[in-house]
Amino acid sequence: MSENTELYAEDFYAWTQQQAALLRDQKTQALDFANLAEEIESLGRSDKRELGNRLQILVMHLLKWRYQQ
């Protein structure tokens, strides 16, 4: 297991800060590509799910507003 993978498993916040610093410094050879890809995909799914939830709440509020008048 690489140092990046160990840090990812032990201290996620520290791992994120390390990966951000490596990206800013353009030190691509040191990046944890497997876990970075997984986290980016997860973030996209989370944002998509959150948008769906908020749209559902908005529609419910609009329906309530429409039929309570």
C-alpha cells in the first residue's frame, strides 16, 4: 500500500489537503489517481442526488402553494 493510500485510509482530511497541494504544484507523479477518481465520481453523484432532492422539495412547495390558494 502506498503512502497516499495509507493516508487516505487513516486521515481523509489530511489526504485531501495533500492532494490539493500536489495538484497546485503540478506534481502529478505523486498524486493518488485511483482515490482521486473515486472521490470525484462520488462528489458528482452526491451533487446530482442533492439537486434532485431540492427539485423535489421545490415542486412540493409549488404544488402546496397552488392548491392552498
